[in-house]
Amino acid sequence: MKRNKKRPLKKKGSKFSKLSLFQKPSIKFFRSCPLSEKNAPVVDYKNIRLLKKYLSESKRILPSRITSVSLKKQKELSRAIKRARSLALI
Amino acid sequence: MNCYEHTLIAKQDLSETQTKILINKYHDIINKNQGKILKTEEWGLRNLSYEIKKNKKGFYFHFKLEGLGKTIEELEKTENIDDMVLRFLTIRVKKIDLKTNYFENKEDQKILEKNEKK
């Protein structure tokens, strides 16, 4: 019985912290993947213009947490970029 | 039969007749070894993004072909020996799309090159 009394007390504590990290944010700050939309451009090693968007200034591959590309497309991208590099296109 | 895409980088100091000879040479090798060329693209003289064998520019050629593993073996064997070829890449593709050519517009290339210089 003692335990039952303690539990509601804890819930009150959680209400207290409104700005906890585990709360869902009211504002959306995750973009959906720009490469898996409808009519999205095809990831290809010949399409240099598209690949250049996903490179940093020093021509390194940008991480997907910055560009918000899905895992599947990020793998395709990295493969395409490496192919283009070996042909000295990028 | 498998579908392949093959790109070549040749040296920049080739004359027009020499390029034709070079292309015909590789066409013959593909045709002899049970291959079939569907399309050839010439991307022209482009700046290399880094030096390859002390060359700063190169002629790009792109073949789209159907063939077996043997044809690719024979192709790469001769290319490895060839002095005029700087580098090559073959990629197996599920489907070949003959419509899109990313290097068709020469104006776009000039814009790209300008941006690189900046």
C-alpha cells in the first residue's frame, strides 16, 4: 500500500518539469528526406550538380544528420560520390 | 546478358583522328567478345579535379553496353596496357536509360568550371 501512495507523487513531479528533453516538441524541426520524395532526382555518379549539394567546402561527404537524407539514400549517395571521385569529376 | 556503363579518360593531347581510332578500337573489342554497344557519349575535354599521371585535363568517353563478364575482362585487360588511357570505370546497372545525358549542355559545363575556379 505504501508503494501505491508513492506513485502518484512521482507523477506530480513529472508535471513539474515541463521543459524536459523527453517531451515532444510542438514545433517540427525534422525535415523529411529530400531524395525519397515524389519526383525526386535520381542519385547517380554522373549527376555532379546533385552530388555537389551534399559535399562540404573541402569536398567531404556531409553527414545525414545535417542534410536529413534517409539511410538508404545516404548509402546510395556515398557510393555515387566515391565513384565520381575516382573519375575525377568532383 | 548484363548491362554495363563504362567510362574512359584519355589523354588530352589526342587529335580528332586519334580519338576516332581509339573509340573504334574499343568498339571492336566489345563487338568481338559477345558484347553490344547501345550508346556512346562524348563528354569532351574536361578539367580533372586532381592530377592523374601528371595530367590536368582529359577526354571523357562513355559507353553503354550489353555483354558478359568476359567482354569486360577483355576490355580492361587492353586498357590497363594502353598508354593513352588515364583511367576507366565500369559499373553494372540493372537498367540502362538512354535518355538522360548529364553532360550534354556545353553552357552548363562552362558555368561549372567557372564555379570551380572561384
